[in-house]
Amino acid sequence: MISRARETLETFHIRTYGCQMNVHDSDKLANLLYHSGLEAAPGPDQADVLVINTCSIRDKAENQLYSDLGALRDWKEAAPARVIGVGGCVAQQVGDSLLKRFPHLDFVFGTHNLRQVPSMLQAALAGQRASETGESRSLERFDMPELHPGMRAQGDGRAFVTVMEGCDMFCSFCIVPRTRGREISRPAAMILEEARSLAASGVREITLLGQTVNAYGRHAERRGRGTESGTMAFASLLAELDAVPGLERIRYTSPHPIFFDEALIRAHAELEHLCPHVHLPLQSGSNSVLEAMRRRYSREEYLDITRALRQAVPDLAITTDLIVGFPGETDSDFSDTLDLVRQVGFVDSFSFKYSPRPETAAIELPNAADSSEAQSRLEALQVLQRELTLEHHRSRVGQRVEVLIQGESRRGKGQLCGRDPHHRLVNLAPGESGAAPAARAGDIKTVDLVEATPHSLIGVLAPGEAQAESVLQVGSLALEV
Ligand code: SAH
Ligand code: SF4
Ligand code: F3S
């Protein structure tokens, strides 16, 4: 409990926007707050402290913060002892000007300042407003306390592990190098220790995180200083993790095509626990747009990587990110994108309309796209993607797969869902009696895929699995605190 003479802060709620790195930061922050004696509230109404962890990738994401903060005036007025904090990429980008603009905001913390939050809360109780957005180049920011039992109780068999953070690529459209700072890689020993301890606590699947995750250790490696920094080639790190007892699945996101080397492709062929899925952002299928984006690869090079990957793992699922309406993008550039999307046969993609971001190189570019043109390109791309996704799902019907159960499905009360090794969403159909299948978050179950829908696969527990719950308890250890 954080307290002073008469007031205490007992409960918190964190609202998270953005990518997995932000989701993971929110988990780290929740863990710090548990260690400070606070507990998670079911929602903002029951919370004394509300933290918004922001994303700045597109202007819409940034504006979400301003509308949230506007709406929170009433929340704060309802109980003036309440505290509001803002962190993440918008906080890093705009800093303490947020305090001036929103008088009911108590503190602002940047992407390198998570560990300062408990002391900022203490200061807020004393009536002080604070902003900490200093960029750190040291590894200290990765020093986090052990997982608190309160956090462990919420486990679902999956965990993120940061291997590197920051980005030195400076793609012309992207604000991330400004909000996440310079690239820094954690020593492999630290990463392995974290993975072992997660596995020992019941985690079955880890996802390695980094803005360009496969650039892990590259600056040190290039200078021959891998031993000094304790890093190694990304593929070697994967091999070490593959041997960690108890880990069933290893994923990583997001790799950058230019760091996709032969060793990494070989790792996909050789490592038992590396999942048959790669999320490899493409952005555009046109060479001239890729150049203007400063992506540093061509469509041909991208295709070479996906071909080599498919040779290594024939049923590999490849997903991607795409941007339409980049300045100067012509009809023919856009048809190059459609063409490449078809050729690669992406199983899924996230596609976005280009959004100009402050302090990025592309903001200076002429020939901004017409917004309705960009919209119709986005729609055409999404129509194509829906066809490709459905085609993939149909090809999977009849297969038997292992599903890591995640929790309740959106389809209905009591129904469960999870992910297969290819990262496809699998909804478990209720049994014949109409009852939900016997499984819990964190269990790995054998499932027969019986139906394809545009967004997911539908599966039934393989014969024998429905009764197997007691045998599979090990998968739910993380839940049993
Ligand atoms: N590090 C990853 C991308 C992280 S950002 C990579 O190198 O690919 C996630 C996605 O947001 C990007 O892949 C891109 O598709 C999209 N994005 C980034 N900046 C954007 C912008 N200014 N407008 C629209 N989409 C953007
Ligand atoms: Fe942004 Fe490019 Fe870095 Fe990805 S690689 S985070 S798109 S600058
Ligand atoms: Fe958004 Fe920051 Fe992630 S800008 S996408 S939360 S790195």
C-alpha cells in the first residue's frame, strides 16, 4: 500500500493501447504496483489509480489519449484523491506538456521510466505532479522484481520476454525510433534466466519481443563485441531457448526482413519448439515505395526470404503489416502490393492507411495520397486478405493440432478459444451435451479442426481429451496460486 498520513492508494487499473511491447510494459508496471502493495481493480470505476499506456504509431492512436483524458475529468472529480498517470509512446513524444494541457493529470512517464512510477505515485499523494521521460542507454531499466503472486494468479501459460528494445532503422514513416529510443539488447544469460523461471512457473509459450527482434545484438556482434555485451546471434539465442525444459512454444515479433539471415531460416527447420509462424512486416510491394519508406529491401529480396522459409518449413504461416496511401503511391505501386500479397499468400495481415507523424522524414514528402483513394485501396487489400485467410483456414480443416487454451471465446459464454502453433485462433465448439469443453487457460489440448470461418477455425477436443483434464493440470500451474 502506498500511503501518507490519511490517504492511501489501494487499487489500480491500466488501460493499454498499441503493440505487444506496450502490453508487456503494462504487465511490468502492474507487477511493480503489486510489489508496492496495490492490487488490480476490475475496472476504472473501482480504481484509485488509473494509468493509460499510450501508442503513437498513427494520429488516431495519439488522439485516443486526448479524448480519454477529456473523459476522465469526471472520473477524477468523483473522488479527487484519485490519481491519473500517462505513460508509453505518446508520453515519450510530448512529455510534460501533457501536464500543462490536462490539469487533472498527475504524472507522465516515458518508455524508459517504468521503474519510477511507484515513487511518482508517492509524490502524487503528497500533491506533487511529475514528469519523467529521460532516455536511458543502460540495461538497468530491465531490472524488474520477480513476478508477484498476484500477477502469477492471472497467468494463462503464455508470456512475453523482451530481448531488445528501441529502433535504429528510422523508416521514413515511423515514429518508433523517437518514442522507444536507441536499440539496446539484453544479455543472453538474462533472457535465458527469465525464460527458465517462466517455464518453471508453468509458462508453456514465450514470445520474444523487440522492435526489430532479429536485429538482436547486432551492434555488438558487428563490432566483434558479442562476448562483452553477452549477446549472440539471434538464431543462437533461439537454439538456447529451444533447450529450456518445459517450454513448448517459442515465437518472436517483429523481425525485419534485412536481418533475416540463413541461420534464422535454418533455425525454423531445425528447432523443435520454434512455431511454424513468422510475422514479417512488408509495408509495400512496390520497390519505389519501399525505397521512399527507407525499408532497405526490395520486393524480390522479400520474396526470396519467404521462399527460403517455405523450403525450410513447408506449412509455415506468414503474416504481415502493410501501409497504403504512402505519399507518391500510384495505382501501379498499389497493384504491385496486391500482386505480392497474392504471391506470398499471407495467412493474415494488418493493413493501415498511412498517417503522417511528427519528426519523421516522410512528413516532408510531396504527393500526399487522396484520403478516399487510400480508403478504397485499404478496402481492396482487406477484401483480398479475407479471401486468402479463408482459403488458408479451409486448407486446415481435417487437421489435428495442439491448441494452447487462452480463455473464453468471443463466440459465447463458457466457450473456449486458443491458438494453434501457426497462431491461428481456434474456437472450441461445445460438446454434444452443449457443455463447454473441459479445459482451462494454459492447458495445451489436442484438437480436431472441423470448420473454417473468415476469422478463426472451429475445433473439437480430440477423443480422449475431454476426460483428460486432471492429467493436464501442469498446463494450468500458472493459475493455481
Ligand atoms: N518494427 C516493425 C513495425 C512496428 S510498427 C517493423 O519494422 O515492421 C507496426 C506497424 O504499424 C508497422 O509495421 C506499419 O505497418 C504500421 N505503421 C507504422 N507507422 C505508421 C504510419 N505512420 N502510418 C500508418 N501505419 C504505420
Ligand atoms: Fe518503425 Fe521501421 Fe523501426 Fe519498424 S523498423 S519500428 S517500422 S522505424
Ligand atoms: Fe505504438 Fe509505441 Fe508500440 S508507438 S506500436 S506502442 S512501440
